[in-house]
Amino acid sequence: TNRIERHHYDVVVIGAGGAGLRAAIEARLAGKKTAIISKSLFGKAHTVMAEGGAAAAMGNVNSRDNWQVHFRDTMRGGKFLNNFRMAELHAKESPQRIWELETYGALFDRTKDGKISQRNFGGHEYPRLAHVGDRTGLELIRTLQQKIVSLQQEDKAEFGSYDARIKVFAETTITELLLDGDKVAGAFGYYRESGEFILFEAPAVVLATGGVGRSYKVTSNSWEYTGDGHALALRAGATLINMEFLQFHPTGMVWPPSVKGILVTESVRGDGGILKNSDGKRFMFDYVPDVFRKQYADNEAEADRWYKDPDNNRRPPELLPRDEVARAINSEVKAGRGTPAGGVYLDIASRLPAEEIRRRLPSMYHQFKELADVDITKEPMEVGPTCHYVMGGVEVDPDSGAAYGTVRGLFAAGEVSGGMHGSNRLGGNSLSDLLVFGKRAGGHAASYADQLTSRPKVSIGAVEAAVETALAPLQRDTGENPYHLQQDLQAVMGDLVGIIRREGELADALVRLAELRERVAKVSAAGGRRYNPGWHLALDLRNMLVVSECTAKAALERQESRGGHTREDFPAMDPKWRMVNLVCALDGDTVRLTHKPLPKMRAELVALFDRAELAKYLTDEELADFDALAE
Ligand code: FAD
């Protein structure tokens, strides 16, 4: 039967990670009737997997830290391609968002004098990551959920029902956004367990669906990260930017094969871990690029002193931004200096006492013990790059999170949005991003709903079309198996649109993606609607495909190397390309790419950098502007 359960809300938040929960809290605090929808179990999201911490310039461990330094580090990390306004808001508001979490009940690790402790991470000038051991994301999610429960208790007292103004729909996948003209009117999806359909009528939708990693075989991302939010946005008339920029985290597990890709937190390096090749050489000193030479040590003695005395020594090169470390590992393995399983060694055992390792990195200790039978207090880990994070995403207004393009009433926050991290994200900057922009998107979605004079209407035709699309894979007797299609997609993306890219291979990838698109249009899922993961994947595939096309197209177009986009045929950064955002839109079924100039950074923000540093990134024209201002 095609019975459809109907609900009415003011704000629908798709995604229950940090961004979604923070957005929902804000919408509910604004008095809006709010739904939270999550494809996975409630509480299971990428956010819960975050280990290292949340970056915020609170200055608790080094009082020299402040928002200006954080802003600078973020822009540097993103190689100046970031949306400066987002980087500015993020640097300014992160500390408040972290302190606010404590009012919700979070308890971060402490300094000796009782302040929130902060740890070192790649690309951050000062210790900046608020953390709870290596289980920070768990605390973040737990606290946000607790806040939601307390809001539900208030509603119970006032209205007699916990669900009066905020309700969670877990294990529910949204497959379609529904529009009334150019306005959002609702969202359509299904309960994963029963396969029954569900319709949300709502004038404002916040996308908080996270990333796209499942288009790659070796990834730290879990099953639900199929780029749904990116694809929903595109189909609704919104645009994506920066989709060529994917972060390959330098340290994923490489052995045993069944767990290949699972993350090894950067905290291992932040706390003293070093990388060695099969000759036992600490190789990162050979890979410090010119733009970072001033901040990074060129010898082991200085690098090792830095952990105790960071004011008088330069940082170890193991703590370079992630793109640099991932490329370095890739080069070592390619040059035949890899480990037996095809990675490099990450050694913390010889650097810290066993007890200290177990205290600081409890999850890592258990992860290696249980999955690889390796005791990291005694032996080195084997690690290699893994697809981790997408910098690209929904193009949004920096202040409100409202999606650009032709659609109204659509907002995006967290990993699904683009711009904030430029071409490369610094570790720890995602958890803070979720809180800062989740709150903003939730608040603005609420005020958008308030100012509408009439409610957009869901049309019967649109619902029927959504039902038809959803049921199609079940109704085809012939057609390919979704799992085979996903494997083929992963092979194309991993082999041809991976860490190191070349023109010929990217062009080839586009041809293969076009073929895959034909095959996916005919995908068939065996079985019925009750809990049927094959059917679910069949529906996810079209999202993965369109998002992969955006990535491959933009990667072919961008003729330079920057952050999470490395072109072997264009190995240098090109200041002219720094001024360009590649914008993806859907025209019917076709992915269209356009060039759009980056917003110009405000003068007082430009003035935070030395001229010598700016000269590494900006065009002569931009520098002339800078000089004119300085006079
Ligand atoms: P997520 O937390 O990914 O949540 C997305 C939600 O959307 C989920 O609830 C999912 O079920 C739901 N969803 C998706 N599609 C649909 C759909 N179609 N319908 C309904 N619901 C849907 N960042 C840091 O800053 N510091 C760290 O230490 C750190 N460590 C990390 C460790 C690991 C192993 C990983 C994988 C990432 C780490 N990151 C870290 C990155 C960070 O965790 C993520 O970028 C961030 O959590 C994304 O949050 P989000 O709220 O945008 O989305």
C-alpha cells in the first residue's frame, strides 16, 4: 500500500549530527514546531565519531590565542579559498558555542586551574581543541541530545506532550524535497524499517546531512554518507561549490583489509606521535612546503622540544595541514618505502609511557587492540590516507546559512555546506563549525518561517512522483545489483578522482560516470519494502552519482593544485584560480559548472596577514589593492 503518514512542522531539520541538533535546538528555542530526521539511529552520526576535539580560540592554554589567530590559521589551512566571512564568524563565535555547551551539561577535560583544556592539532598555531579524551564527538552529541530532552520536558509541562514542539524521527531517510514554485514546501521519505512513506509539510528545511565519503572505498565515513543533502539541494535548485576539494585524512588504518580506512585520530600526532617509513626514517622533514617553512621545524631536536616549549621552537612537520601529510605518505609508499600493508608507520609507543598513551588515547588503544591485534603502547601503527571530509557543499549565505540558487526556505549547515573551509579543513574546525553555523541556520530558518505570509503547499503530483521514484528499483525485475554499482562507482572515484589527479584520468572518469548514470537509472533491488538495505542503497546511488559528477567535473576544470585537490599536471597553486569558486548546478539531469569570483576579503581582515604571506596566495592585482590600503 502507498499509505503516506503526514506531518506538519514549521522547521524540518534533516540530519541529527551536531549541525542538525544545534539547528533544531535554535529553531525550537525560537518557538517553532521542529522535526529532526535521521537516516541512522538517533545519536549515531559522524559527529559521534569525532575524536580530536572542537577548535575554539578560548586562549585557556596559551593566552596569546584569539579569534584573529584562529581566523588566520583557518584561511591558511584552506589556502585562502575560504569564504572569509564564514571563517570570521566561525573564529569569533566558536568559544561562545563551546561555553554554551557546558551550560547544556558538557564536561570537557580540564587544565590544572580548572579551565577547559585545549590540545594541539595540525595547522593550529596554539593549543586550541577542546576535548574529552579522544571521544569528544560523543560528549557533543550526548549534550545536545540532553538539551533536546530538557526542551521536551518543558513542552510536556506546558502542553502535555513531549513531542509538542520538537520530535525526532530516527531511521527515516528523506529522498526528496518538495517545492511550491521556488519555495520549499516539505520533504518526503521512508521509514527504513517498515519501508512506509512519510511526508513532512514545512516551509523551512535545514539540511545537515554530513558528507559524501561512501563514494570512495577507503574512507573513514560510515554507510549513511552518500551525499544525500548535496543531491537534495541540487535537485531543489540550490548550488554546490568547491566540490573538487576532498580531504584525504593522512592516517587511516591500512590493516587488516576489513577495517581499511577507519580513522586514526590526528591527536596521536598532536600528542607526540611521529611518522616513519620502512627505512625507519622520520620523513616529514623532507615535505615541508615553502609556504609553511617559517612555522615548521627542520630538525628532530627542535621538533621534539616544541611539545614542551612551543614559544621558542617551531612545530614538528607531522603537524602540517592534512593535505600535505597525506601527499607525503602517498609519495613515500609510491617510492617503495611503505610498510607491508601499504602504509607508513605511526609511532607513539617510543614517544610516551604506556600509561600516558592509554590515558590520552583510550579509543585508539582499544581500536588497534581489537581490530588489528596491535598494542600501540608497544608497537607502531600502520597508517595511510583515507577519504575523510568534503570541503565542498551547498553554497550558502554566510550569515544565515540560506542556500543560494533558485530555491527559498532551504538552509544548510555543517559538513553538507561549503565555503567555510576553503580548499582544506583544519582538524577540529568541523565540530566548532557545526555549532556556530547550526545555531545560525536554525535561527534563520525559524525567522524565515515567521515572515512568510502564506504557507507553501505540497502538490499531489510532486508526492506521486516521489513515490514512483522511490518504488522504481523494487518494481524492476531486470537491472543491476546496487552493491555492484556502488563498487564500480567507488573504483572510478578512487582510481581516477583520488588524491593525485590527472587530466586524462578525470576525463575518463566523466565518461564512466555517464555510463554508470545509465546503469543506475535501471538499478533493481530484490525483495520488498520491509527493512531492505539493497533498496535503500539503490535510492542512495543516484545521489552519490550526481555528487561524484560534480566532484569529477570540478576536478577536471581546476587547473592547479590546492588543498584537497592535487593535479599532477598542474602541481602549483595559481593565484588566478584562488579567485574562483566552481559552482555546480543541475540543469534538468545535467551537471553544469560555472566560475564565480570569490567574495573579496574586508580590508581589516586582510590586514591581519603580513604582505610576504599574502604574496604567496594573491594575484598582483590583489596585492596592489593591499599596498594602496597600507599607504
Ligand atoms: P553528521 O554528524 O555526519 O550527521 C549527518 C546526519 O544526517 C546523520 O544523522 C545522518 O543519519 C543524517 N542523514 C544523512 N542523509 C540523510 C537523509 N537522506 N535523510 C535523513 N537523514 C540523513 N571533526 C572535528 O572537528 N574534530 C574531530 O576530532 C573530528 N574527528 C572525526 C573522526 C571521524 C572518524 C570522522 C568520520 C570525522 C571526524 N571529524 C572531526 C569530522 C566531523 O566529525 C564531521 O565533519 C561532522 O561531525 C559532520 O557533522 P554534521 O552535523 O554536518 O553531520
